[in-house]
Amino acid sequence: MKVVLDRVRVRRGTFELCADACLDEGLHLVSGRVGSGKSTFALLLGGGLVPDAGRIDLFGVARRLLVQQFAEFHITGRTVVDEAVSWGLQPHGVLARVGLEGRGEADPFRLSRGEQKRLVIECALASASDLLMLDEPFASCDLREKHRIGRALTDRPGLTVVMTHDTRYLPAPDWSWTIEGGTLRSASKSGES
Amino acid sequence: MLDVRLRLIALASLTLAAYVSTTGALLACAWWLVLSHRRRDLPSLRMVIYLGVMVVLAAIATSLSGGDGLSYLARIGAVLLVASYAFSHRQDGELLDLGVWVLGRRIGFDLGLTAELALQAVEVAGDDLARIRLAVAQKGPASRLRRWVEVGTALLFAHLRRSQEIALVLALRGYSGGGAYCPRFSHGRWDSPAALGAICILLLAIVEPRDIFILLQ
């Protein structure tokens, strides 16, 4: 399983992102300053943006999931239970893991941003996917939830790409990347530098 | 055009000219050809095709029902071209400048701020829509109608939440209505001639050229 970005270029307004990389199975950390293009890269990998040049090839990836920074973009259910079901999941386990037991009939749009984030990230983690992308997963989360996400990503099979500048709660990545000056720069495999 | 006041005058004059007569519509198109950056002042190609097809279909329907389809095509085409020109030349904050300049620091400020926030919301809505569509599509296949309802609901709630947050920030900063603000306007070299040209086109549309020649005789 791998993702190959072959001299990819995408332009959004005046910003241009360039990426030429091969992402193998494992945990990838993509860091960079706020506004460096991490979310653009996430959208590109997730299929939400079409490259203006170059191509992206997915090998052995049957299903990819992108969890965006703003969880409300993902919500489609009329209740919290419906929301978990819309991801193809059994709701009771999901609700228990994110501390929303007893609120199954609540309107997910009326949850706080942190609760929405917990729910959506848990749904994505519990869903089967070969390529999972998390854009700023720790934003809006409390300390407990940040540690829980970090633990859930440890030893996750497949290809996981986490776009964040907050690396404190992330398990040691297999590969690190950074976006500087609009270019995805190959970083190092864990342990190398 | 940098000056929003002159751009608004030009927009109103050309829209009225296109509404009044086909000559006015054709002259408005000519004004656009001379003063616009052509492709740069148009929306995305997809939107141009979508709008173009809609207008052509409506023109054909007008012709088939006994109306003047060509005139309709020219008028609506001119209005769309001028509107896209005005929108593409928009600069952040200019509606607040305009509101305060026209109606003062109380109601003008409130209306200008509302207009600014509304236009910002429109600008980010396209990006939000693309993100929501991607998020919803990831959940698997569903009927088109259901998807549109889900996407529309998510978009509505995302904007309601954003509006609530902006309102909270404004309230925290002490906003309760009106505000001290000094409007500033930039002025481009071609702003005045362009606005004057637009007013002339309106006059020509109201008084048909042949009438001018008759008057001159």
C-alpha cells in the first residue's frame, strides 16, 4: 500500500503547493506553520482537490478517509446515533468511547465543537479505511481526548497521514514531512535525521 | 475600478441601460470589452458555462413563445458581464467605507458591516461546499436528493455557527451598533472615465441614437 505524488502542483488563489513524494504504509506526520498549506495537502490527498499538474497514484488503497479540521463539515445525521450509523458503525460502542452515552438522541449540530470533533474522529478511527488522513486532529480537543487519539493511532494498520503542528500527543511517526514555502519537503524516517 | 462609489454608479448605469434597450445592452457589453480584464474578471469557467447555458436556454424559450430572444440574451448577458466585473474588482472593507460615507457612522456602519460579512460568507461558501461534499461522499453512496439535503444542512449550520462566533467577537469588542470609522477610497486612473462612459451609455440607451440625430437636425 502506498501513495505516490508525482510532481504534483495545485494552485489556490495566489498560493501554490508542490509535492513530489512517495508515502508508504505507516504513520506520517506532516507539519508546518499555520497557513503553510497542510489543509490544502490534506484535501489533495483526500481527493477534494484536483492537481493542476502532476498526478496522484494510490496503490492498494480501496478506501480513504479524510477528517477535516472542522468536524461540522462531516455531520449528516439528525441525531448523534444517526451520525454514528451514517458511518456504517454500531452507535453504542462509539458513543461510549467518546463520552456521549445518554445523548444519543441529541442533535449533533448542537454539540460543542469539541464534542463534534470527538464524535467524528472516533467514527473515522472505527471505520475501516486503508488511507486515513487527519487534519489538525487535536484542535478543539481536551487533553484526555488528545491522548486518546494518540493512543488510537499507535499501531494503526494501513497508511495514516496526520497534518498538525501540535506533535506532543502523536506517537512517534514513521515518517516526518514539512511544508515550507509551498513545498512538501521530504523529511526523515523515524530515528534518522 | 478601485473606487467603489464610481464602480457602483457604473454598475447601476449599465444595468439600467441594458434593461432599457438592446442598444444599451450592446453598449454595456462594449464597455465591458474595453475596460475589463476579460477572462480575469469572469467567474470560473464552469460557472460561465453554467450561466451561459441557462441564459441561452431562456432566450430560446423566449423566442419560441413569441418574444425577442436575442434581445433577452443581450440584456441578461450584459447584466451578468457587468455584475462579474463589479464583483471581481471588489476589495475587502470597501462596502463598510461606502456605507459610512453614504449613511454615516450609525446606520451606514451597521449596513456596511452587514454587507461586508455577507460577501465574506459568500466567498468562503464555495470552499466550504467543496469540503462538505467531500466529507459527505466519504460516507458511501446515497441518492442525489439525500446528498444535497445533507450538504445543504451542513453548509447552513457551518455558516450559522461562524456567524454566531463573529457576533460574539464583535460583542466582546464592545460593538452594539454603529462605530467610529473614517472611510477611505482609492482612485484609479480610469475610474472617472469609466464611470462617465457608463453614464453616457445610460443616456444613449434612454435617448436612442436616431433620436439624437433627429434632434440635431
